[in-house]
Amino acid sequence: MTTTHLKRNLTPRRRQRGQAMAEYVVIGLMLTTALFVPVPGISPSQTVGQMLSSRIHALYDNLSFFLSLP
């Protein structure tokens, strides 16, 4: 059997599964790039991931302070 013959026997659902995998890879690469590329104009070499991490840290500090009140 040749490879072209095998490609003809793929069901539409099987072809869509391959397309979905490609879409997930593209979206994953876009998110990774968005999180690790420095943001110009904010501060030198600070990424969105670092900004998100610092915001979560500040939120947790405020929450723990609030919970420690009598």
C-alpha cells in the first residue's frame, strides 16, 4: 500500500483530530510567547508572566493579612 492510498482511507473525524492537535500547538506557542516576551514600556525586561506572578503574590499577602486579623 502506498501512503496516498492510506491517506484516502482516513475518516473525516481522524483528519479533524490532526487539525485540532495543530491548533492546540499554535495556541500553546502563542501563550508561551506572550508570557515570556518582555513588555516594552512597563519596566526593563519584565514579562507578563512575572507581572502575573507578582500580582498573585500580592493578592496572597493581602489575603493572609486579612485572615490573620482577630
